[in-house]
Amino acid sequence: MTDNKLDAGALKAFVHPVRLRLYELLEEHGAATATQLAARVGENTGVTSYHLRKLAAHGLIVDAPEQGRGKERFWKTTGFTADIDELRRNPETAQAAEALATATVHQRGAELARWVEESRTVPRPWVVASLHTHRGIRLTLEQLEELNRQVTELLDAFQERVRDQADDEAVRVVVNVDAFPVGIDHPS
């Protein structure tokens, strides 16, 4: 996987509300120009360009030259990983890490709510192919780590396999996986 590890500088740059929204739009709709994104976020192109350059400076987005014609500059996301626990424990990044964690939870909730609405009208095969599962499993720490490793490897391999596919029938699919302990009475 080619994802970037989100460091303190990238985290602080990323959690700006406009940058979070631009990144989200690029993930949702694919490569876009500053002008296209400005129209979606209600900002002028100068503001949008500034925030895109900040995201690019930290490797969170890159040029998508295959999309542009002439002087058009398209941007696309690169993906990233973040050790939120480590970033939350650092006094310099704790506030930004909390903001990112909160934004992520809200984004996931909004995506799920949107799907619930859209699932009423999308073609039935897409609804049937979708997955909503919840499992409560008793695991040891080592088993939880192994589960997370295997799920991550599967998602990484699948994403790499379809990364640049040009299939007209392909649509953006959101995959959220959360595996965490609940009800632990004492911290480790």
C-alpha cells in the first residue's frame, strides 16, 4: 500500500475544515480542479487553490495529470494512515487528533445515512451486494491485532487491484471497518 503516514505537521494541516471537505470531495467524486471544488464548497478558486497546495505539501493529494487538458490542474487523493492514539497522547497534536477522530466519525455517520436514503432507489443488485454487519466477538489482544492485520491486508490488496480501473459500471464504494474493545474496566 502506498498510503502516507500522517505525521504531526500533516495532521495539523489536514484538520482545517475546508481541507477536510476538499479531501472528502476528492475521495467521493474523484480527481477535480480547484475551480470545480470551489463551486462545491462555496469558496473562491484562490482559497481553494491555497488549501489544495497545503494538502499537497503534506502528500495527502497529488496532481492527476492524466485528467487535465491544457493548463487544467486536477488533484486526487493519495490516502493516509494515522496512529490517532499516538497523536492524541502528544500535547502538540492532541487537539488536532481529536478533531480528526470526531470528523471521521461524523463523516462515517453521514455516509451511512446517505446510503440508507439512496438504497431506497438504487438498483436492487447494488443493495443486495452491500454489506452491513455487526459482530460482538470475544478476542484476546493478540487475536484483535491479527484480525485487524488480516482485514487491512485484504482491503489493501483489493484496493491496489482496482486502483486505476476504468470500468464504466464501477462506482465509489465506502468500506468502513472498526474493530475495538468495549467494556474494558481498566486501561492497559
